Amino acid sequence: MKLGTFSYLPEMTPQQVRKQVEYVVARGWNAAIEHVEPEQAASTYWYMWKLPMFGEKSVERILAEVEACRKAHSGRHVRLVAYDNARQTQGTAMVIHRGKAV
């Protein structure tokens, strides 16, 4: 099932996730973290983890929130979404943790 950017590839390593977050921050995009049950992954609605991290420039803070979401929802897919203010659209969206279907 295709779930956004890179979904046809194996799950990213922590170093690869870090590189993607660094890219998001370097472009000035606003990061948001979402999660959903694996059986609902094709749905257009994913649950938002807290509010989008508007203006966050710390890669470490974003990664800490990703890890907090993963711990709180270990059986769910976790997705990083980055919003591009200039174009008023998503710059990217990628699944960075794949949960196990029940």
C-alpha cells in the first residue's frame, strides 16, 4: 500500500529519518506528526499528534516528538508531514514508523 513519499521503500533507519527532518527544517517547512491504526492507513484522515510544530528549527525537538508519538502509539503507523508556508501546501509526507496490523 502506498502511504506517501518513500512508501515503496523499506522502513527508514534513524539516520535517514534525521536527514529528512534536517531537510524539512532547512527548507523552513512546519513539521507535524500524525498516526493511525495500520488497518485504517488508506483513510484520508490520520490523527494529529499535538499541534503542528510551527516555526520549529530544532531537529532534536522534532525527533523527540516523533519518538514520543512512537512510544505512545507503538502499534500504529507514524507519519511526518511538512507544510510549505510559501506554497500553502504539504512539502512532503512520509511514513517513518510502520505499525503491525492486528
